[in-house]
Amino acid sequence: MNIEIEAKLKVKSLEEVKHRLVELGAEFLEEQLQKDCYFDDENKTLAKGDKCLRLRRELVTGKERFFLTYKGAKEKDQFKKRREINIEIKDPDSVEMLLAALNYRRVLIVEKKRNTWQYCDCIVALDELPVLGNFVEIEGPSDEKICKVQKNLAMAHLPHIPRSYASLMEEKSILRSTAKDELRTGEKRATE
């Protein structure tokens, strides 16, 4: 069983983190453009259970790769820790038709630019997301390794964000919709 352990940190500038990675001798792996499509049923069963089903399109140096990923509920831990099943696929359209046949529909799309680095047995991802801003994700084999990388990057003071990009994006979308409604009607809209 694959377990994902990661820390997510909000940063103002990715350039400072990149310079620090270079100083530390980290290995640059690749730049990716990612488009993540999240799926759920009409009752939001996966979201209510703190799980997700994602179809990812990665564009790396002109080549496309596709992955179908299931993420289980987060465990109580210092960092975000959850079961992850990740399968590379060749035919995303057929996978999307299969998901539709199982009554899963696309509920959210999140796009980001990601630069990945290898350092100290961890993958360090520098992420730029429209609307949300800049983040650093540190994924590693243990809490200790992640803490070491966070400290070496001079980011030990930054709080860990346990929520997913999808959750943060949904919140932003609700807030923007509510603000538009308030401007139009002068009253607040109740959110679910």
C-alpha cells in the first residue's frame, strides 16, 4: 500500500526557494504543466469522506502523460498523510467515460505550473496556481525527512497547510460567488 506523506507551505516567492535548492545541491527534475480534473458522485461521497479521485494531465517538455489517482482519507499526523493509488494511463477519454458510467462526474479543474526537485530523499515541488498563489510541497518517506528539508530550506517557521488544492480552490470559488451575490443583491448568500 502506498502512503503519501507531504507538507504544503504557502510562500510569497518561489525564486527564493529555488535559489536555496540550488545552494543545497538539490537536483532539478522537470517542469510540468498540470491539469487536474476531480471527480465525485452527485452526493459528493468522496469529498464527504475526505477522499478524492483525480485524472491528471501532465505536459512535460512537449510530451503528455496521464494519471488516474485515488487518495484516501487523511490520517492524523504532523503532515498530510494518506493512502494513494496512482496509475499511469494511455487513454484518458476512455477513463473519463468509465467514470461517467460509474456515476462520477467532473466537479473541479485545478491547473498549475510545477517545478520538481530531488533533495534529501524527498521530492520538493514548487507550484504556481492561478488565484491561489505559490506553494511548496515536500513529499518524503517520513515526517523526519520532511522536517529536515523544511528546515534546510529555511522554511521551518511556515505553517503546514493540510488542505488540498482542490479544497482551497473550491473555497475560493464559493467566496468569489458569495461576493458577487452580495454586490448584486446586497445580502449574504448562505454557503453549504
